[in-house]
Amino acid sequence: MATEAVERRSSSAELADFVSTLEFEAIPADGVRLAERCFLDTTGVTLAGAAEGAGPIVAAALRSESGGNVSLLGREGSATVTDAAFVNGTAGHGLDFDDVSDGMHGHPSVPMVPALLGVGQRENSTGRELLTAFVAGFETQCYLSPVINPDHYGAGWHSTATLGTLGAAAAVARLLELDTEATRHALGTAASMAAGLKRNFGTTTKPIHAGNAARSGVTAALAAADGATADAEAIDGVKGFFELYAGEGGVDLDARPRLGERWAIVEDGVGIKKYPCCYFTHAAISVASGLADDHAVDPDDVESVEVVASRGAGDALHHEDPRTGLEGKFSMEYTVASAIARETVGLAAFDDENVGDPSVQRVRERVDFEVDERLEYGSHETTVRITTTDGDSYEESVEGPPGKHENPLSDAELEEKFRMCGARVFESDTVTELHGRLDDLRSETDVAELVGAM
């Protein structure tokens, strides 16, 4: 039966046909609006990420070798279109503040937005063309993911890097208006370029995953445009992408959606982050902060904190006693302690010099994080119980964090986040102008000028 399914439905053919023919008018209105929010949010966190962490590191590494006229966001200078995608993509993921999606088990926008802004600048694209290309890439990622996830992620692969590479290739192929055959070759080429190990979470290599996915996607699409070829069944053929990248659960071809019938951009959507750290910590941060505020818990009076979450959280959060800000982003213990001991868990909480804050460390030592095997692997359901030295106990459970697709950040909250990120690079007036243009991206007729302004 599995062989018949492959013969009846070729993933490469379905994706290439959908991507190469997608038109702006076919996208549901809600999907267009969400795509605009994704561009706004991803650009904001990229500007902030250009100023610290992995973003400046890779920019410095390429500075002496790069030439070209594609802008590096949030910094002076330019690079080739592929190097710009790499630098900007790395910066976009450098603070782990970019959006996530259950539909692809990772961060869907950060491999695509930097790639599209760079190619869009080079090609003098319009905002509508960027949005169409983004949706093409988003649907590609969410078409591929259910065939191999969550076991793909559970086996140690970083979906942002693997599926993100193919998503970026699809998005750029659409922006370049490649025909169906060339798009198929772009996707097949990208399938050989996808990689990224979860073992590197908590280091500067994790954001480099996103930068590499953006660069590889651009490279695959540009190569296909110039005649590069790939095997027709590189994705779901024998020893193809699905078979090699599947985890213990194997390949489930029946999980592929019907492209253009079920829109992942509407149904799966994205979660836009409220806190600049791993999304698996967000529900616990929100609950712990709320309990501490509602019951006036003094951090010095905390006897113990118990956190229960899913296996996905357990796999991603393996820094019990972080020594750096990057490690802190992947620590349930540190982020929950920060939520109790600080007024807010913002960007400053993950500056290296703030990780050793004695008031936070005292609480961190009392946090016990356990996995509930009964929860679905990728569930964000979380329970937090705070017990004080007086014997008082406060507990709350939530199904998910703030900012989830079903409970999105308001436009005002998203603007506040964009302003916080943009302020690390630009004056207030510039941030206001950029916010207005990105928030109404569909109306932009000169993407090259917009990107140059950043």
C-alpha cells in the first residue's frame, strides 16, 4: 500500500505544482494578514539580533570575504544575496525571539523572511509578491512536517534547519517565478542541503541553523533558475529525504495535506513569542509569573517550584544550570526562576552578566522540572506549583502559552515588541516608519527601498 501511495501522489510534484502556480488572490485573507505579522515580527527580532550574539559573529566572519549589494539588516554594509540571507537569518534566530508553528515543529518564518527580503531587494519585488512567496514556503514546511514529525524532531533533528531549508527554497522559487520543473529541482536540491542538530541548542550554532537554512534555500532556488537538476523523487523516493530523516515512527505519507484545500497558514498558524527564549518555556513563565504576582510571593520565601511539561519540552530544555544567556534560553529552571524573581522576562534576562543574579539563582536551585509521559510529545500543556517556606502552595495548569495561534498577541502587543527590538538599532521615528510599512506590507511597491532603509 505504501508503494501505491508514492506512485499515486509524488510529494515533489505536488509541491512544485502548488508553489509555482500560487497567486496572491488565492490566499485566504486571514493568511495574508498573518504573513504580514510574520514579516513584521521576524524583521523586528532580526534587527535586535543584529546587535548581539550570533548575528555579529557571523557578520564579522564574512565581512572580509563578502561583496554585493544586498543589505545586512540592522547594520552597515552589504553582502551577496546568499551571504546576506545567512547573516540576516542567523541574526533573526540569534535571540530565540522569532515565531514558531506546531504545523512544522519549529520556527517557520526565520529561514524564509531574511531570504525573501534579500532576493526581493535584488529583484525589486513588491510586498504582495513577498507575501505570496512566504505562504508558498509556509505551506511547503507544513506539508512535509506531519510525514516525519514529531519523531524527526525527537530523533535529534532541528526542524527549523531541515524543513526550513525546503521552505526557504520553495519561497524563493515562487518569488523568482520559477516554472514547475525548475521548482521541483529547487526542492530536490534543497533536500540535499538540509541539516541541523538539536544537540547544539544553547550555543551560537543553533541560530546559525536558521541562517544556513535561509542561505541554502536561496542557493537551491538560484541554482535551479540557472539549470541545476535534482532527482525527481528526492523527497519521498527510496532513501530520499523522508526515509532518511524520519525517526522511529517512520514515514506516514497519508499525513500529507491537500495543498490549497487545507491552508496551514490559517489552520496551524504561528505562535508569536512574548518572551525571548525557547517556546517550551513560555507557558511555565506565564503561569509562574502570574502565581507570584497574584499571591505576592517573595522570591526569598520560595521553598520549592515544581514544573511538569511534555517530552518535547524535556528534549529541548537540557540546561538545568545555565552558565550563559544562550543556555538560559533552553533552561526551564532558569526561565521559571526569572519569572518569579524578576518583574519581566525580557531580553536583558539573557545577557550573560545577568544569568548569575543571586536572587534568580536562589529560586533556580529550588525548581524541579519533570516530564509527563502522558502528554503528547509536542504539547505545551504545563503545570506549575509554587510552595513557600510558610507552607502555602499555589498551583495552576494551562494548555499553552500566550501568543499561540489560537490566542495571538494583539496588534498593540506586537507593535510594542517590534519597538523594543527596533530600539536596539534605530531611533524612534525610524522604528515607527518601519513598523507602519511592514504592518501593511501588501501595499509596498518598492521592497528594495524598504530593505535598504533597514
